[in-house]
Amino acid sequence: MAEIINLNKRRKLKARADAEKQAADNRVRYGRTKAEKEQAARQAELERQRLDQLRRETPPADD
């Protein structure tokens, strides 16, 4: 005979597992220290400046 399962319990277990996976992903993505965030911001600013220096034409002036 087949095993009887409660679909509500299975659905809730799956939802909890999905929520835990999402929380783990968020901890990795957003769980950085202040120093790491500042370093990333400095790096992004340097990259932006480098791209600006390599432009062939100047952007239109805002009047």
C-alpha cells in the first residue's frame, strides 16, 4: 500500500526550505562589512573615472 502524506505539511516544508535558501543567498550577497562596501565603492569610482578618461567625445554640457 502507498504511504499517505499530508500535502499541507509537504507544501509548508518546501516553503521553509525555499525561504532558508533565499536567506542564505541574501547573507552572501548583502552580508558585507562596512570596509568591504567602502572598498567596492572606491573601486567602482576608479573604474568609472578610467572609463571617462577613455571617452573619445565629451558628453553634452547641461545648461
